[in-house]
Amino acid sequence: MNRRDFVGLTGLATGALWLPNFPSLAGNLVDPAQLLEPGLDVAAKKRLADVALNAAKAAGATYADIRIQRTLNQSVFTREKQVQGIASIESLGVGIRVIANGTWGFASTNNVTDAGIAKTAQQAVAIAKANSKVQKEPVKLAPQRGYGDVAWKTPIEKNAFEVPIKEKADLLLAANATALANGASFVNSALFQVNEQKYFASTDGSYIDQDIHRIYPTFGVTVVDRASGKFRSRQSLSSPMGMGYEYLTPKAADKVAGPTGSDVIGYKNSYDILEDAARAAKQTKQKLTCKSVVPGKYDLILDPHHLGLTIHESVGHPTELDRVLGYEANFAGTSFATLEWRKKNIPYGSKNVTIVADKLQPNSLGAVGYDDEGVKTKEWTIIDQGKLIDYQKIRDQAAIVGQSASDGCCYSQSWRDVQFQRMANISLRPSATKRSVDELVSGVDKGIYIAGNGSFSIDQQRYNSQFGGQVFYAIEKGKITEMLEDVAYQTNTLEFWGACQGSCDASDYRFAGFFNDGKGQPSQSSAVSHGSATTRFNGVNVINTARKIG
Amino acid sequence: MAILSKDEAQALLKKVLTYTTADECEASLRGRTSGNIRYARNSVSTAGAQDSVSLAVEARFGKRSGIATCNEFDEATLRRCVQRAEEIARLAPESPEYVPLLGPQTYLSPPSAATTTLTPALRAQAAADSMNLCAAKNLTSAGFLDGGTSFRAMRNSKGLEAYQQSTNTEFSVTVRTADGRGSGYAIADVTDPAKLNTKALTQRAADKATGSVNAKAIEPGKYTVILEPAALVASDDLSLLGGLVGGLDARSADEGRSFMTKKGGGNRKGEKLFDERINIYSDPLNAEVPGNAFDGDGLPTQRMSWVEKGVVKNMYYSRYWAEKNKVAPTAYPNGFIMTGGTQSTADLIKGTAKGILVTRLWYIREVDPQTLLYTGLTRDGTFYIENGAIKFPIKNLRFNESPIIMLNNIEAIGRPVRLAGCLVPPLKIRDFTFTSLSDAI
């Protein structure tokens, strides 16, 4: 994850000093009504795509693809009783990627005309030819059949862009009011909505029209004790989702209770922001006075909102093949799970750990019909009962691991940027046998239940990690006893997954999502979900994070 | 088109302002022309160029404000952009934090020192210099070079006019041994690309890589450390000093939710929080790291002391918070300078009986905003020092430390060097807290 996620809403002040107050170059701020205007029709996009493909071939490309993309973003920010900002952003352009002389070339433009597109295709070929002079190995692209004219759309029930802004702002202000009424000193809330209208075409013969939606409501509550100078915060337990505005219509069936005595409610495919804001304020007040954890070894019971981030960092990233091969060595890092390491058959985790990659899961952030190089998406297994059996790979990587097809996880954040391998939804399979969260807790003698993801850090090869959370409860002799503070656990990826004792069943399964996972140079953002049920890990090292400063 | 001259930019902005009927209107232009090249496994992976310019128009009716942007500049588009800003403003709620637009301001003129334009051929050569050095030594390089020219311009209906052009190039490289048992890193950013030597930087990273093979494990705990500048500031991640200086925000402190919050209320401006050798300031006129002449509100930047002899001298006040507290507002700086001495990192090592040299810290995240406790890990070259010399490489370590505690445990301060738009010295710190070992290389 990158800065935008971890800064969170209660920490807006920290780091804000360096944020420029200038227009972004990522898109244009527009009247919200403009977001409802239809973009180019499919026939026009197909014609423009052919302009690019023909121009690229004429210039010497052996392969070419084009993404004609219109991205709509709308964000609403509030604090306490006021709307702080509303931004409606539209971005339209094309990105053209080619292979010439066995080398990739890429160029992009917001001049979406025949002339602009043809010129950009020629630029992409020129860049490929220039780079081919220092290229050592020609690109080997896994074969991909063309799909002809196809389409895919996120199955939303209510387009968030069609909901009046006032209604969205009123909902956030109502959540703020609820938090304040329950003891919050401060509350920031926000709603982010994204619609990618993406048209992909390639010389393989695919013309793919996709309409992709994502939504993310969130808040941060802070309670301040002026006398002591102490403050505590709690972030919302919502998840960004691949859904429409229907995510904000709460349904009782989507609420999942934490263990008895914990006062935690998790959310599946709908979110009750008012209820969560009230609970957040009450829990934050408790955090100010609750017991500070005694460091040591504990059995951890991790809720899906929390565990999703651990899965993301300790399984999602190390099984990305570009990291494994060294393409991210200078920034995000490499991976311990190298091709040589895999051959040694060292267990990644216990037999309870089966982890799948999935670009199809309904309501997930990663769900699309086709990826950004025209590959139909699928589900595949990464870890089977503790054994690493596959990676996440795209077309130019498949041959490197002796495979003949991409996994369909290529993505670019915008028309402006070149597509590359990005993380699919990576999820832990729930228990096949019935098991409730209370049953999971009942077997723990000395443990901690953690809900919500918090502070996180992991090394560049994904061995050593440290995770915090939002709320922590002590478990003694099978029961939740009291709230704790200052909790973080430090672990090694293989030890952690090796200590996995199993999960609750599918009735407890839900997503944790991340809107802005960062990778690449220049850094690009992607959105990804991680599903799991509440899961137990034995004997994890817990530290106390309280410090004193002068 | 991406880089407009002062006259071109102001002429365009002047025209935009004639289209508005709003009570107040401000127009801003931002443009950048840049190029990058990325390589890994000693081979180019991607290369790209960016050439863009964007106009933002903020229209205000009373305390209602709307912003629209565009990146085409024909008259019809400009008129539509102004009209959209006005429409958004009319629909917006009144801002309780409204402050009027600024009137005419006087700005400093930070130096702009680029003597070379980074062409695609120069970028390719710079990358090739790095890759070839590594290939010849059976080492693997992964690097990124990104550089270009930017400009910003503002004009408003109250008479404010501002313009600045700047250049910046950053290069970083990670060198790994062929067997993956050693890794090294080097980074530099420059105003003038002519000053960039990718070969020398790659050699430094290569030396760290070969020197870090066969790393030994040491027990986590409190150690004397020498933190090189890349362990203190970063342009692509949180950093210990960046987090500290960026967190000197008066509003969050006054609201009670910052490490700068004073028990009982208010903030800790004026208190001595650090060792008396700590001095941090920003100066847009510094020749080594020229800064922005104005911030996003059009406020002029000036030399501003943040920490003097360990005392917090100034905090950031937005225009709204300044007005509410009846103090002068603070312009956003875009970097800072920490003063130091004359010792190089090598000199600091010579003066160390026992300690750890840290090349770089990575994946730094805030653990507790109350104490500014951060966690993160060493990376790409961590060495044990004994009797004034590097004795052996050590395995990477996770730290849990607050920069506030760290800047009270100063043993020595080296000579500042430029990094991430800041001037920062290597620091020798006692009792730096490492909490666990990492197997990462």
C-alpha cells in the first residue's frame, strides 16, 4: 500500500505540510453533471483503436495494443459539521503499447483524434526501436487469442455518480454527527468513487469494452483528553469495494459480529456507516483508558479486515512474478519466494493455508472481465494447503516460468501509464467445516483478538513484518476479557503462516480492500481486495508500542 | 507547450480572469516536461516521456468556492472552464474556513541552475553507464532516472501574480550480487542534470552490494548507529526527518492530536524538544536546494527556521488557522535544510568504537502519532563498525523509534548533502532501537 492509504483520515495533519495546493495533472476537475455525460460510443472507439493498431503495424510493430480510457473520479471530504471539499475529475486519453524489434515501447496522449492517435502509435514504435539497441533479451509474449467484440461491466445496482452530491455529503455529515454525539472530539469522513470506462484493442483481434466501478466510504474518529494531552483514533471498518452506491445501504445479513464480549461488527457487501461511526467513537474513548498490553507471545485471532492487509503484504506481494524476477528491485523490492526457493518445497504455511488469486470475485476491487492486455480473467491457486504452487504473472512473464498463458493480472492506473503486472485479489479460503468466531476464541488460553487494519510495515523481500490494528481485546481462558492498547505484532512470513490454526467458515468470510496499492517507477496505484474469515495464529510475538517523549 | 514563459503564462491567466463574473477568481497554471528510463536485470524495462500543462480556475461567490481545470487553451475551452468553476461554486456550501484571496505579493527568486537538458539519448546513456558497469562485474542493476522542467504560475482578481520555473532530476540504483546474497543502493537528486554521475553512484551501490555478502546476525537491541542521508529522508516514502518536519502543523497540535500537543491545551512551539545541536530551516534561495518561491495559496516563501538549537521556533499555520489565532500564516516549503558539521560518513565511522552503519531505511510507517513512533527496516547495506572501521556486514533489522527521541540522542552530525529536495547530514545516534531481525537481502 502507499501513502494515500496509510496516512488515513485521522492523520491528515501529519505530512500535510508538503502537500501542494495546485491542480493535479492526473485529470480535469469538472462540473459533476459532466460525469453523467456518455463518453465515446463503442463504434467510435473501435475506429480509433484501428487507427492506432494500423499506424503501429505500418511503423514496424509486430504487436500493438491500445487502451482508450475515460476515468471518472469523485471525492467528497468532510470534517465534523462541514463539507471540506468536493472534487469531480474526468480524464480521457489513450495509451498505446507496441513490440518492435522484440522490445516494448509505450506512448500516451490526451489528443483523442485520428492524427493524435496515429502520431502516438508512431512514437511508441520509435521508443521501442530506440530501446531495442540496449535490450538483451527479446520479449516473449504468451499467445493470446482475440475475443472479437466483447464487453464487461461491474454488476452495480446503483451508479454512485448518479446519486446527488448533497445526498452523499449529508450521509457523511450524519456519520460525523453520530460520532460526535458518542464522544468523538474530531471526525473526518470521505467518500471516493471511481468509474473506469476502458476500451482495449490489440493486434490479436480483441475489442473489449469495460465499465468498471469502485467505491470507498471511510472515516477517522479521534478523541482527545486535553488534561493529559493524550489522544486516540479509530478508523472505519468499511472496505473499498467493486460496487456501486448500494454498498451504502446497510443490510442486516451483511453484518458479522466479532466474538462475544468484543463489541466488533464487521461488514460484508453493505456498510452501515452510521452504526460504525457511533461504535468507533465509543471504542476510541475506551482506548484512552484501557490497559496497555504486556509484551510477549500470544495466540492471535485476526478479523478479516485486519488479516486482509497481512495477506496483502505477506502473500500478495511476494508472489508477484515481477518482484520474484527482480524487476522491482530498486523500489518495492524483490521476494523471498524465488523460483529456486520454490523448488526446495519449504512450506509457506500450515496445511490450513490455501490461498487463491482471483480476478472474478463479485464485489471485489480486482474483478474485471479482461485485464489490460486482453486476457480473460480467472481464479487460480497460489498456495495449496501450505505449499506454494504458482505465482501471479502476465503475458511477457509466462515463458520465464515455463508456462504458456498469462493469469490475466495486467493493469495500468490510467491511459497515461504503461500496464504491468499487478496484484490479483488474493484470498484465504475459509474453513470447509462449520466454525464460529466464538468457537475459534474458546480454544485460546492467552491471546488477543485484533479487528481492523492499522500500522503496517514489511521488508523488501517480505520476511519480517509488523502490524497494528484498530481495536484489540485480551482473550483469557477462551473468553474476551477487556480492551487493550499499544498492540503490534512482529513476525516472519513463514513462521506466521506456519502458525495458522485455521479459520471460521464461509459465513464469516468478507473482504478487506485497498484502494491505492503502489508499485512501479513512476509509481502506479491499483485497487485490490483480500477475502478471509476470522483466523487463529498461535504464539505470535506481540510488542508494546507506548513510548514517552519529553 | 508544457513549459510556458512568464509572459506567456501571465497573458493566458489574464485572459482567463476577464471571463469571470465571480466575486473573486484565481487561475493557476502548472506544466511539466519530463522523461524517465527504468531498468532491471541490467536491461531497460520501460521508458517514457511526459509533456503536460493544466489550468485550474477557482471562482468564489461570497464564501462559496468552486474549482475546474482543463488542459486545452482555446478560447471556448477556457470560457467553459471558468463557467464550470462558477457553476460548482454556486452549488457549493459556504466554507466556514473561508479566507479572502491574497492581493499582490513580493516573491524571492530562487536560483534555477540547469545547464543541460536531459534528452532521451542522455537518459539512455546514463542508464547504460550504470547497467554496463554492473554487467561487467557480474552484478545485477535495477535503476530509475526521472528528470525534467516544471513551471507554476498564478494570477487572481486581487492582483496577485506569481511565476516560477524549476528543474529536477533524480536517479536511484539498487545493485545486487548475482547470487542474491548482497544488495547495495545509491541515490541522488540534482537541479542540474550535468551534475549527475550515474556511473559513480552505481559504483557506490556496487561496493555496498559486494560488501554486504555473508551478513552476520546480531541481537536486536539499542545500538549506536550512523544513519546515512538515505536513512533520514526519501522522496518516495515516509522518512524519519520528513515525518518530523512535515508534522509541525499548528492546527493538529492545537486540536490536541499531534506529538506537538501541549498537555492542558495549545502547542509546544518555543519548547526545547531536541538536542541543542539540532537546527532545521527552509530557504528557497539556497543554491544547493532551491525551493518554491510561493505555495499553493500564493503565499511567498522565505527563510524560515523550524528548529533552532533544539527549540521548535515555528510551526506551520494555514491562512485560516493563522487568522483564527491572530498570527502570521506560513507558506508551504517544499524541502528543508538540517545544519551539520564538516565530517563525512567515513569520518563518522572513524570516530565510532562500536556501532552500525545504515545505508537506507525502508517501509517506514507511523505506529503511534502521540509519540511519533515509527517502524521500518534497514536495507541495501547494513554494516557493523568496530574501532573506527567497518568490520562485517550484518543482517537487516527492524527498528521502532521516534525521531523525537532520536534527535535527543545525537552523538555527532556530519556534513549535509542534498537528497529528496533537502540538505541533510549523516547522523550518529546512540541508543537507536532495533526490535527484530530480518532475513531480507
